[in-house]
Amino acid sequence: MNPNAKLDQDPRSTREESLDPQDWNEMRRLGHRMLDDAMDYLEHVRERPVWKPVPEGTKRGLRAPLPVEGQDAGTVYEEFRRDVFPHTMGNIHPRFWGWVIGTGTPFGVLADLMASTMNPNMGGGDQGPNYVELQVLSWLKEMLGYPAEASGLLVSGGSMANLVGMAVARNAKAEGDLAQEGLKAAPRQMVLYASAETHNSVHKAASLLGLGRGALREIPVDRAFQIDVEALRRAIAEDRNAGRHPFCVVGNAGTVNTGAIDPLPELADLCKAEDLWFHVDGAFGALATVAPDLKPLVRGMERADSLAFDLHKWMYIPYEVGCALVRWPEKHRATFVAPADYLAHLTRGLPAGPIWFSEYGVQLSRGFRALKVWMSLKEHGAAKYGRLVAQNCEQTKYLVSLVEQEPDLEMMAPAPLNVTCFRFAPRGLDDARADAINEEILYGLQESGTAVPSSTMLRGRFSLRVCIVNHRTRREDLDLLVREVLQRGRAAVTAVSELARGA
Amino acid sequence: MNPNAKLDQDPRSTREESLDPQDWNEMRRLGHRMLDDAMDYLEHVRERPVWKPVPEGTKRGLRAPLPVEGQDAGTVYEEFRRDVFPHTMGNIHPRFWGWVIGTGTPFGVLADLMASTMNPNMGGGDQGPNYVELQVLSWLKEMLGYPAEASGLLVSGGSMANLVGMAVARNAKAEGDLAQEGLKAAPRQMVLYASAETHNSVHKAASLLGLGRGALREIPVDRAFQIDVEALRRAIAEDRNAGRHPFCVVGNAGTVNTGAIDPLPELADLCKAEDLWFHVDGAFGALATVAPDLKPLVRGMERADSLAFDLHKWMYIPYEVGCALVRWPEKHRATFVAPADYLAHLTRGLPAGPIWFSEYGVQLSRGFRALKVWMSLKEHGAAKYGRLVAQNCEQTKYLVSLVEQEPDLEMMAPAPLNVTCFRFAPRGLDDARADAINEEILYGLQESGTAVPSSTMLRGRFSLRVCIVNHRTRREDLDLLVREVLQRGRAAVTAVSELARGA
């Protein structure tokens, strides 16, 4: 007999309340309704506008006073359905190409449902979910050609993965016990290097780690937006001569602006010769290695001392999941471990797990983000991820060909991977006016719900930016984009001319 | 007519593949099946063992080679159901009281389903989810009695919230431009203070921020495990006399070991007088303020310059969600902002949102963790959270009364909140043997699936530790715990005696 059966009938139980539903069947019916809505939402995403401004009424509704008393879950869901569900960012749509924002998948969503149901804390312990994360880490190392002996950690995303890698770099290369004594006690100022095209999370990490943004030397790039290795060599030599302590180079496998890939083998050689830590920010570009034809582009990445990349970008897994890999497990752990009596590693029971992930990163409480990776990799297999990554790069080539065929459009940078920077620039339009018109084109595309590219400044000029980490995009979506850009651009030129004539 | 309808029939589409299912109805049926399993799992959790060791066969199964080809989603789910689903940590069970690990709720799980479906990136932009997070932050400030003008950020948990608060403290109190110049350039060594009972995430943050763990002065505690304010004053004076730069005091609203609450009003006064940043780690204890009878215990918390707390602990929301609040929004933003061309704040379109959350913390990519908080607060209302928090404290009082009634049990520390530290200690058992026997009791409770307390060392002695942040716990669960501890303890004493007689 189940020893709990009697307890459940104990009349004293009625004195205590819980957050479980009064009526489980009702909650279950609501859940099925939500699941149907979720599947409808995903199945028919192509039929909706990519994005729409959030209506003022909705914004006002989301400035309500604190709910003191509760209400029926079904009623709460209706409010969500009316006020929140329709007003998403749009990144699950086939024509969303802004920043570097992933798409998600239906089975990934269902994996999140089960992860939240189990609701483990993945700090450590002998529990199924921890073995799943270990499994996922070993798969990712294999997929990316990184050494199997490396340590790893699933994190919230690339920014955190960069922070982890750079923290280990700082501590491992410090002259003294930096974890204990801090940077003030360091004999020389520690400095690190990255190209001027490096992601701002690297600047944030330099600041947070107490090195200061000034300690990050921004090395110029060449015409392909790749780091100038000779300039890097000179900068290192100058710092050494000035009595500073160069300790790390951050290489890019896919810059955010243009998808440029730094010459990673050269950087690896240089770091070895100069005794510097080699960190690679491969937020999305690292995944290129999964596509056989693209693999040579990111060669050298596997030689990094630490590697940061995202799975919610070019692996299309729902948010949030990124990964930090470190070639030197003991250096990795030494950076983050902080013993505590309440976390003693006992020899048996739940605490006697295979690993305490909390000793490899910032988080002690950690959710089961590994599950969606595990289920997605099993569903699709690594080969399909390779094909999808290659497909996004082929689509980019296709977009580049469309741009190059159009005299009124101009490429703004090479497009080695999946990022296309271009703009509407018919002959005779000066740069300032082109900036304004392209900004107007961007707003028009977004506000009409047609497509969401983003923008950037390249060599001082405003550029439209199309980054495809989207498994739903098709070539006809790019045809539509180009038609719309031309039409909106020409309309803007006409409007400006008429305005000028009228004035 | 929907302009996409024609596109969808374009024969070229067939050349491109996606990660969407071939058959949406099949995926939907699988989803409904998973939802039913999830609801069964939650509804019947009380009938299962709390925890069981992960079988060797399961561990072996989770060391498979990288899947190169995909398989049917249903098959993947069956594997999950067999190998992962049964082997959870157990923290959703009514008799899980280890560490400080929350429980989750069914509607919180369904909220995660919808968050993953929408899959927005909450770095910024004009999108519904960002307004939801702003709404949730204003509710949390109201609930906790923190100033409405404060800035805030939902984060992965308390460790990250402490890191955020301490980073702002460091930069705001620095003598010079620390974000740019780093700690090496600081004129004096920066030091901070916290009690010896402070959570290890504070030590980790001191290390990560480049201050060094040594910069964190561990101030002794009194018999109630509260910081000794006189010792703190002396330490500050000594550091000032030695030419160092005291900049911050971290106060505890609920220590992890015993739930002790530092004298927060005294600390607030002292910080004001000494011009120090006052950071409060209220990981779980901050929530005590929601229960009217407990509110006085954490008075003074609302005067903190920054406040860290978790929602996946004592608000029973599924993992991961914590919160960092900062009284000084501009200092908060200045610590984390890092402008970038690709993140330009345009005046219209998607980027023209109400806030860029990425400028207030480490993450640029951020998931929609706000949704489960929004839906849960509306479902239950703040008053019910107050009742549940109070209920857990009353259950703790009840457990203390059981322990105190039993001559063979000993309280190891005061229990001001929801943490009970006690052990089996019949007269005549020396400390070393009591340590061993209580460790054995802990293993037995866990391995039998009866209950999961955790352990800690208090003044050098091994203690069982029961922390109730569990809305499913009932008093009879605590009755059962005490019976089992006594039974297992006595059996262990008998076994030891027999062994001694036999020897």
C-alpha cells in the first residue's frame, strides 16, 4: 500500500492550501487549449505580419496595479491571448532577419514544456537532467570538433559564454592569485585584444571583470572586416614595451555586423607564440563548422582555449541557450568554484552527482535548458543542422545576387556567411540623403509587417542588414524583400523630389 | 487576399527544407500526449518517491554518440519518457526541503509553454513581452515595498542578481571611471563587507568582478547567526585607517544556512553614515515581506541601494527567474550599457521600444521569463503568496515544536523563518559519532525516497537542514520526517552498538 494514501485523507490537510489547482481536470483542459493555440500560432506564422507596433491600448493595459487577489487561470489566459500573444517580436516568422535572432521549433517548445514540468535545479546532484546536460555538452564538442576533454556549460547565451571564457582567461593568465587578491594586486595592467568589429558583449565583459573597457584594444579591420593581424602584433609589442601584461586575444567566428571571420589559424599561432589565451566568439558563426562546405571558413576555432556560441541562434533552439567550452577543465573550475558548507559534496544521496555545474559559471540555480537541445538534436540529427546552416548561407548568396543585379542597390560589405549588408543607393543620391531614405525603408518594411531586417553603420554609412538564422525563410521571401526595398526607396526619392519642387 | 498565399504555392519552395514538422497534426497529437503526461506527473507527484538514485543503465544510455541523422519526434519523446522523466531532482515533491529549491506550479509550466512558443528575444524593442516584463517589475517593486522609481531586471536567479547589484555598487562607488579604466587604476583597494553566513554567490561575484574574494571581509555572526554590527564598524575603520576603500555592505534577508536576517535597519543607517552602498541578498527571505505578520522581520530591506531576490524559490515560479532591483537607474544603466552600431536606438519600428533591458545586465539575448511571473501573479494574487510564505513559516514552527518535544533530537540553530537545522543527538552520543549517524540518516531519507532534506555544518557539527519553499508540503509530511529521522537514528545507534559488541 502506498504510505501516502492515508496521509492524503488526513482531515488536517484541509487546513493547508497550495498553489495547485482546485480542479486538475479544468487545468488540464486549459492546457490542451493553450497547446492548440500554440500549434496554430506556429503552423500559421507565415500568414501573419512579421511585426506590428504595440497598440497604445495594450501598453496601457500592461500598466495595471499589483493583483492582490487571484483569478481563474482561464481568465488570465484569455488576457494573455488578447494582450500579449499577438504582439511578439516576430522572430519566429520566415521574414525576420533582424540582429541575430533565432527562430525556435515546435518540438523545442514542447521540450520546454517538459523541462518546466520536471523543474529541476541543475546546479548539481545525481539526477537525470544533469546526465542530459553532460550528454549534450559532449555532443556539442563532437559537432564543433572541439576536444572531448574540454569542460563546458550551457548558459543563457553568447554574452554569458563570452564572460565565462574571458573570466577563465583572466584568472588563468594572471600573475598571482587573482580570484583571491583581485586585479588591484596584479603587478602589471592586464590587456586583451579584439577586432574593432567585435560584439559589444566582449566590451561589457571587460568592464564587468574589472579590466576596464580601455584594457580591450580594438584592432583595426581590413576591407573584409577581418582583424589586421600585423596591427595586432604591433599592439601586443607596444603593450609589452610599456610594461603592461597582454593576456588574451578574442577572435571572431562571424562578426555581428557582417559575418566576417577573423583569420583564426593565424590568431591561434600568434597566441601560442605569445603565450596568450585564445578565446573565440562564435556566437552564430561557430555553427558553420557543422556544414561540410562551410567548415573550412572557421578552421582554427577548434584550437581556441575557450569557445563561446549560441544554440538559440543558428541551431534554431528556443531561447535561452548558449554554450561555453573551455579546453582546460581545472582552470575553468578554479575560476568559479566557491566551496560552501551547505553545498558539501557528500558521497551518497542526491548531492553525490556526476558534476556540480555551479562550479563552472555564475549560476547556482540553473534550469533544464539542456532538454530542448537533447530532444532537438535527436529529432533532427547533426547532418540536418548542417544542411540548414548551409541553406541560410545559400539564401544569402542568392540575396547578394539580387542586390548586385539591381543598379539602384549597393552592397555595403562582403557577405561571407549569412549576413547581407546593402542599401538603396541610386546614382546621384548623396550619402546623407541615402542614410535618411534607407532608414525610412527600414521603418516601412517593419511597420507594414512585410519583413524585419535590422540596420547598422558601416564606415559611417547607414546600412540595411539581413541576417538569416531562420529555418523558415525561403528564396521567395528574399525576392519580396528586394522588390519592397526598391519600391519603398523609389517612392521616398519621388516624395523628396516633389517636396523639393514644391518648396 | 493574403499576399503569401501565392508564394506558398511557388514550386521553388519545395527545394528548401525547414525544421517544422512534415505533418503538423502529428506534432499536435504528440503535444497533447506530452501535455497529458505533464499534468499526470504534477497531479500525482505525492504518490511517488521524492528522489531515487539514477540507475547505471540510464547513465550509460545518456552517453550515446552524436545523432547524425534525425528520428521521429514521437520516438524521441518515448526515450525522454523512459530515461529522463522519472529521474528528476524531486523538488516538485511535497517532501523536498533540500538547499533552497522551489517547487513550480502547473500554470507556471503552461506559461513557459507559451513563452517558448512566442520565443521573443527580450533584449529590447517595441514588443508585447517587454511591456510584460516592465509590468512585472513594477508589481515586484510594489510587493516588496521598494521605490517605484527603481530600475530592475529579471535575471536567471539570485547569483546573477547579486552580481548585478554588486557590479553597480562597485562602479557607482569607484574613485574614477572604473568601467573604462578598470580596478588596476583605482587609487585605493576597494573592499566590501558581509557576514560569515553570506551565500557563496557573493564570494563568487567578488572574485568575478576582479575585487578578489579577499576584498570581501567576512564579519562574524552572533548566536542568532546575524552579523555583528560592532565588528563590522571596527572592520570598516581598520580598512579606512589602512588606506583601503570600503564601498559596500551586503546584508542578508534570510541566510542560506539558517534563514537568519541581519539587522537591516542598523546596516542601512551605518551605510548612510559611512557612505557605503547597501546591497541586500534577499534570495528567498525578501519574500517574507509579502506576509503581513513576517514583514517586520525584513524591515530595512526597502532602504537598500540594490536588492537581489528569487522568484523560483519562495514565489514557487518554475526555473529560472530572479530579480535585481537598483534604487539608482542611471547608475544601474551606466554599469552595463555598451553602445553598438547594430543596436542603434532608432526612433520608429521594432527597435523603438520602451527599454533595452540588455543595458541593465549581462545578457543581450533574453528569454520571456517574465510571462510565468505575470500569469502566476494574476492567477494567485499577492495576498495568496503572502499566505503561502506564512504557511511555510508556520510549518517550520511546527517542525521546531516536534524537534523540541523529542529528547533524542536537538535544534542546531534558531529558526526565524523557514529553515530548520536539527539533528539526531540522543544523550551519550559523542559529536563525531553523531555527525556520522546524521549523515547516514540523510542518505537513508533520500535513498528510500521518503524525503529530501539537505545538510550543512554549523559551528563544526553536521546538521540536517529542512528549508520549506514548497507550496505542496503539509504538516503530516513533517510528522513523517520526524518519525523517520528517529527510527533511522535509533537503528543506526543499535547497529553501531551491535558492531561494537561483536568486535
